[in-house]
Amino acid sequence: MPVSEEKIELVRGFNRFYTRRIGLLREGLLDTPFSLTQARVLFEIAHRPGTRSSNLASELSLDPAYLSRLLASFERRKLVTRSQSKDDRRVIHLRLTARGRNTFARLDALSRAQSGEMLAGLKDGDRQRLTSSMA
């Protein structure tokens, strides 16, 4: 079933509004040195310790070479460790270091605060309508 141009433009307009509202077009996400992609990779590793880099690349639709460079930069910054699987040396498992967990916790707290501030700026009915639509 075809979708109307009007509905397509509504979605595109919302996407532009939202990316501007949460600051995705700025240099660093949440006034940190991390891009959205970097923060998302940290999020995934934090929530799935030991995840495989190949799964992460696939699930996030990231080029494996790009992800490898990103992970190498995380290793240099002592945020992530990579270890080979004992069963298959081609498989790399990822974990956050203590520094990585602290870094992620800060990013997560900033993101939660930003979301809370946006919701607090809405009237109760608008907040309910928004969160119901998201659900």
C-alpha cells in the first residue's frame, strides 16, 4: 500500500526536529567527545558484556572495518578490551573496562537527564500522549 507524500514529509520533518532537539548535529553528543555512533557502541557493550564484534557490526549496520577502527580508538583510551574466543580465534569478544563503565555511566546519566528535561517541559496531557505514541 503506497504511503502519501504528506505522511512521508511528516516523518521527515519530525526526524529533522528531533535530531536538532537532542543535539545530534553538534560535534559531540551531550557535550562530550563522543559521537552518537560511539555512544551507541558503548551502550551495546555495556548491556551485553562479551558481545562479539561481528554481531555488533551486523546489528548496528556498521561497516566492520569502521567498527574495528572505533574499537581500536576505545582500546587506546582504555575504554574497551577485545579478547579472542577460546573456541574460535576469529571471534572477538568485547567488554568495557572500569574506565569504560564509568564513561558509559556518565553518558547514560546525561542522556537520561536530557530526556527528563524534555519531558518535564511538556504539559501532563502532552507528555502522556507522547509516551503512549512511543509505546
